[in-house]
Amino acid sequence: MAEKQTYYVSISGKRVEPEPSINDQLTVTGTREEINELQQLLDQIQKDDEQTQFRAPIPYKSADHDKATDKFNEDIIKVYHAVYRLGTDITRDHIRQMNILNKLEDTDYNYPGYER
């Protein structure tokens, strides 16, 4: 069985590091394979982020119901679920306090004007 080690995740920086830094980080423990999978998820949100930036400067193009934004949201949920799964108790508590997973999964499209 592969040995689990401690790593530090910067979701905004989209990287996993073996040493802590002064940036925003969440602590996880995982095997090298689990950490590689997490890094691949972070790499994917980097690609998603690059796709959404092309839409951002268009003033009449709403981010709501945009395929690139939907893909980014789906992938960021995967990242937070993976960090939660691998996270230390403190990391999981932090993610629960942020209530980020529930917010990301509920897009508030129940308001008028958001019908599909």
C-alpha cells in the first residue's frame, strides 16, 4: 500500500506543493497517485479559466448558462470534493464552514429569467 504524505493545496494558484507557503492553502494527505489526480483536476480548472476569460470582455454576453462557465463550475466542484476527501479535519471543517460545495451545486436559477 502506498504511503500517504501531507501536501498543501492552493486552489487559487491551482497547484499542490509538498511544503507550505504564505499563500492560501488547504492541507491534504494522500498517496502520490491521489495527489497527481488532484493536480490534474487543478490543471483542468486552469484550462477552464482560460476558456472563460475569452467571454469575459464581451459586454452583452452573460456568464449565466455559458458552456465554458458551466464546465468551470463542474470542475471546481470536483476539485473541492477531492480536497474535502483528502483533507485533514481542519481542511474539511474549513470547507464545511465556507459552504462552498452547496453554493456551487445550487446556482440560484430558480429566480425569474433563469428558465432554461
